[in-house]
Amino acid sequence: MSIAGDEQRVRPIGRRAEDAGAPRPNPAVNPFEAEDAAPVDPVRRLLDEIDALVEDSMRDGEPETGYDFDDPTYPECPNPYCDEPWHGLAITARMARMRWHGMVDPDYDYDTDDSPLLCPGSTHTGEWPMPEGAAVSEYYAVLEDSEHEPVPDPRLVAADAMWMAVGRATTAIWVTSQTFAVVSMFTDASRWRWLTLIIGIASLSKIYLLFGRTRRALPSGYLRDRLSARPETFGALALMFAAGWLPAVWAWRYPRGSSGYLTACYRTLLVSCLLAGVGHAVVQLSRNRVVPSELLDGIPETDRPAHAGGLLNSALGWLIFTVPLLLLFGWTLARFTHQPAAVWVATGVTAIALATLVVEALILNRALLRIRGTLLLLLVTVPLLWWSLHGVSAADFHS
């Protein structure tokens, strides 16, 4: 074995030995001829160099991804129309849109991307071309304005959540009354007499949640101050509570099997829904009263036209999702039930809900009369209300 071959084998790999922290060998001394020289392990020396490199690269912390975004020395794109870091690929409008949405289109092909060019890439030579349409930063601003709704004012969100909670007792009465009327079609009154308690429990639970969970979720005194500024809302809540328990009073006070027993039951149910609708209307109209202490930068918490449009949309929801099912059920399957005439009661509850919401919307904004959707709701609600009430009054209920 030659000395030259041994020197080749023990020579440091990669960086110099002194850069890796190891002592530099003295070329004048042959380590194999020195009496006290330790054997040289090239693998150990290589591992020491790797450790030194890792420690040097991690001295400033681990980068977030491919490069350190916080590194001020990382080069920027030389394109004056581009404020991105250095990038090799060209940036197109479609690439920017995918980045904005945070996902890649599975059908995207860079080679066939013919969308407007925002930046030709940092390696571009020559004069920088003017971006097609807008610069990169301007393009992102356009995306933000066009595809993302502005963040709503949390004060308006809190007011809307509170007033929605105040009116939920009426909605609970309407829904449970309609369900009760449908259930009563399948069996005799002795089996569902005390189910009327569910309507009262539903209204009570919504009022309880209003003064419990909803009140605690709002700032201290928020609910109290707004209801105190509109004393009639307390009367509306009391009316909703009483309306919910009115059918249960019928079950407790009216003798079972007496003359007009079922007719009184269904009429009481409709009166209950009507009283609940009155309470709902009082709340919605009182909500739009301007109170100086509630103004936000001189603007009321409730936008009157927008609120009217929301009520009209709620009426449209009842029309689309409830009326067709009831009419289909009434004309087909109801004839095979124990109490087919009860379908008119369920339809009457829906008509009362529709009429309440439409009237509230028109009182708040009469300009809605110029909208075709409002005329459609009126053309359906008025005949449906008359038709259902006439059907209840002319029906022959049997136990």
C-alpha cells in the first residue's frame, strides 16, 4: 500500500477540514509514521462535516417552506409590475386565481394556459411588458372586491341575531301547530288531545333561550336596553307565550266528546297561530323604530328595505316548501286518513304565516309591490287563506 494512496483515502470530502471544525492535518507529518497518531476514519470525518453544515444552516431557524419568507436578503422579482418574490415561471391570471382560492384546478395545464399574462417570470430579459389587464397586486385587489363579500359589521350581526331570537317563538308555534294538524289526521282525538302541550312548550323554550343563551351571548345589558326602548315588545312576547298555551287550555277545559269538540280544537289552533302572528308583527315593526342611542355612525342597526326583503324571502320559503306538499297531501293521501278535513287546518296555519310575513314586508317597504314576486305571493296567499278557513268552517270533523 502506497503513501499516496493512503493520502487519497483520508483526504477530507466536500468542505475543507478546518471549515468543518476538525483540525487541519500537517502535511509535513505522515500520520501513518507517527508513533502516537490515532487511526483516521474517513466516514467519521464525513459525518462531522455534515453535522457542521446542518448546524450552520439551522443557525437562524428552520425556514417555513422552500425558502425563508422572513429572509430580507431573498431577492424580489425585478419586474416593476410584479411585487412577488423571485419566481422562475410566468404568472398568469388563471394561476393567480387558483392561488387566491387556495386550490389547484385538477384540469389545469401550464403549457395550454392562455389566460392574461401578469408577469413573464424573473428570468425575463429585455424590457418588461405591460401586464394584460392589471398588475399582479391590482389583480388580487380585483379578486378580493369581486369574489369576497366585505366582512359585516359585528354590531349589525349582533343586532340581527337578537331580533331573530325575539321572533322565534312565533315560528315555533306555526311549525308545531302545522305538525299537530297533520298528526291529528291519522288517529282519533283521544290519542292526540294532550299533544297540544307541545305547542306551548315550543313557544316557552324559545322565550327561555332568548333570555338565557342569547342574552348571555350578547354584551351585558344589550337585550334589556333594546327591549326597554320598545316596551311593546314585552307585550308581544307575552302574547306569543299565551298563544302557545291556548290549545292546551282547550284540551284541559273543553269536555271530550261534546258537541263541536273537534271544531273548537281546530279553531283554537288557528286563533293561536293568528295571535302569534300579531306578536311577530309587533316585534318586526318595533325593530325598525329608530332609537338615537343605537345608531351606528348615524345609521340605524336595522336596514328597513333589507329587512322587508328578508321577510318577503321567508314568506317565499313557506310558499315553496310547504304549500305544494300540503296541497298534494290534501288532494291525494288525506282522503285515506282518519280525519281528512284536518288538512285544511294545516293549510290554514301556512296561510296565516304567509299573510303575516307579506303584510309585515309591505308595511316596511311599499315599493315591494312593484316586484313580481310580491304580486305572486299576494295572488297565492289571499285565496289560500280564504280557501282554508272556508274549508275548516264547512268541514264535518268526527272523533
